[in-house]
Amino acid sequence: MIEIKGLHKSFGNHEVLKGIDLKVEKGEVVVILGPSGSGKTTLLRCLNFLEQPDDGEITVGNTRVNCNHVSKKEILEIRRNTAMVFQLYNLFKNKTALENIMEGLVVARKIPREEAEKTSRQILAKVGLSEKWDAYPSQLSGGQQQRVGIARALALNPEAILFDEPTSALDPELVGEVLGVMKKVAREGLTMIVVTHEISFARDIADRVIFIDGGVIVEQGPPAEILFHPREERTKQFLKRML
Ligand code: ADP
């Protein structure tokens, strides 16, 4: 489904990703944990070519690219199959919840408006926001805005959704509703890669937890193992600060 081999990325002379190898199966929910600055966001952004990797090979579905000579067409193909949910919801301020979800379908996918609206309304219902279809982002809470952000990603029907700290900008009382929607999506069998500090989400929902530090995967395994019986000292220290 998704395979990353030997992924390297530097900013100037700061090497942020030092050779990441990662395979994610269809329907798998992978949670990436790690200290701030360890390269988690850069990894997600490289996977989606929001950052251009320096070296490595990325496969998403049937598209395999060598990061050294990747074409625009291949990048579009990869983006088509991976939707990103950002920390800050990045919604269009001058569009309603429904229009925000329809936008990608109509503009990028060239789906007729009527059909795009029908799909978007179904997905708004899935994230529990049917009644808010004509609300603008400023009229929604942070949690509701992020649920629209997730709906927008779901509407594109991607092979995988990449979540970049989707709850870290939210007030604590709004985190639960967003995690609830993510749990529901996970149970429906969507492939998800989630960067988060929410240990409870990792414990309850992840099939696999990956701990990253200093641009390398330090260890990975089932949540019960990595969260409660880590082998590596760096993972132990990190979790001690989190729990
Ligand atoms: P994490 O998501 O684990 O907190 P990031 O991937 O955001 O870590 O960042 C890893 C390192 O790369 C940090 O030191 C950060 O400052 C640096 N970095 C990230 N993006 C850029 C950029 N566009 N330009 C320069 N440095 C960057």
C-alpha cells in the first residue's frame, strides 16, 4: 500500500530524515510518536511531496517513484492517493463547510457539482455535522473545523489519510470529538498514518506504533509493546515524559 525506502531529507546542512524505511499495509493504522523536532511532520510532508525528499523511493498504491527524478505527473498521482489533515485546519474562510468539502471534488476531481454535493453531504453526516453545512469556518468551533478538515480528506476517497497532529491546536475539551471521528474512520478500514501526542489514541486504535527520534525510526511494534514495554532507552525516556 505505502512503502518508503531510504528516505533522506535535509534543510540546509541539518539532516532531518536520516534514511527512513517504512511499510504500511492496506487498512493499517500507524501512529508516529516522537519528540518535537524529530522529523515526524517532515516525514508526512515528504510522503505527500509537500517537501521534496533528497533521496529515497516512495510507493503509494500502484505509483512507485524515485525521489531523485520524480515527475509532476507522479507527484499528482501520489497526492491523489494520499490526503492530508493538518494541525491547523486550513479551511477556506469564505466557503461554507459543505463548499469546503465540495471544492476538491469539483475543482481537482472534476466531479459534477450535483454529485459532489451529494457525496459531501453524506460525509458531513459521517463526521456529525449535517446541520452545520452552511456554516463558515468562523462560525464553527476548532473541533468542528477539524471535523470538516477530516471530511474534506475523506471526500477525496484516498488510499490513505495522513494526519499531522490533528488535535494539537485544539482546546482540550474539543480533542475528544475529533479523536472520536478518527476512531470511526479507522474502524471502517481506512489506511491512516497519524502523527500525534495522544497516547490514548495510539493505545486504543493503532495497529502499530512507530517511535522516531533524531530522524530515524528507533523502534516500532504493537501499541502494547511500544507504549508499555519499550526496549530502547530513548523510547522509555520519551514515554516517561508523556504519561
Ligand atoms: P516534528 O514534526 O517531529 O516536530 P519536524 O519534522 O517539524 O519535526 O521538524 C524537524 C526539524 O526540521 C526541526 O528541527 C525543524 O526546525 C526543521 N524544519 C522543518 N521544516 C523546515 C523548513 N521548511 N526549513 C528549515 N527547517 C525545517
